[in-house]
Amino acid sequence: MKTCAILVLLAIVFSCPALVAQQVAQPPTVSELLRILRIKTFRIRTPASPDEVWDIKLLPRGDVKAHSTQPKGLTKSTGLLSMRDVGHNVYEFTLPESGGAYSQGDFELCKETSCSGQYSVRWLKRPTYSADGTQCLLGEFSNLEDEKPSAYIALVRARNKP
């Protein structure tokens, strides 16, 4: 009995460094990297018309239209939208357009609304489209004293500028 216990104890002691080495050598997962780099991604549909693009805006809660799982005027395929928090209330984005093109830029959250006091952004798990396909909600903006979100970080369909 003592010999068996000693063998088990030795096996545990000698296998622990191997387990620790495995954990140290394991590369980070994609979700861990996204969290560390403060990147939020969405698979979004793009406007079907080549004359229209998405514009990122802070949409007041009262301007949000009824949503639908089958929005009109959007492609069936999706592209990857990424939003990276670069600090100071600014998000760097890469936004898909029709035909496989992408645009890039900065979205200044507090340029669109007052960020005085404390606020929070809660990203939605998946984009929510309006029935007419002119809005795509991505996240909720709330001042901490408000019970409900006061606005939404959203994509709004706009005419393509020549």
C-alpha cells in the first residue's frame, strides 16, 4: 500500500512540470487575442445597391426602427466588421462594402454624444437589422444613471459619395 502511494506521489510530482510547460507553451486563442487587443467583430450584410454604403453613427434610442430577421435591400453574404477600442472614446474600424471592398477609419463616440460622467458600451452578440435594412445595431450606449440605453452604436445606410 505504501509503495503504491509513493509511486502515485512520484508520478504526480514528475508530471506537474510537464503540465506547466504545456500551459506555458500554448499560444493564445483567437478570442483571447481579440479581448486583449480590445477588438469587437461582427459578420454583417452590406447594402445591395452599389450606390449605398454603411455609415457608423450613434443612433438615439427614439430613432431605432423595428427590427427583422429578413431586412430588405441588403446582400445575403456577409463581411467582417471590426471595431478596435484605441482609447479616449475612439474606435478604429474596418467596414465591409459591397463587392468585397473595405473602408477604414475612426469612430469618435463622444463626438456624437455627451460623454460627461460615466457611461458604458455593451456590444450585442450579433447585429440587429431594421426591417427596411437601413439600420444595423451593434452596441448599446448608456449613461450609468439611465435604466435603458440612451443610444445605439449603429450602421446607417447612406448614399455613396462619388
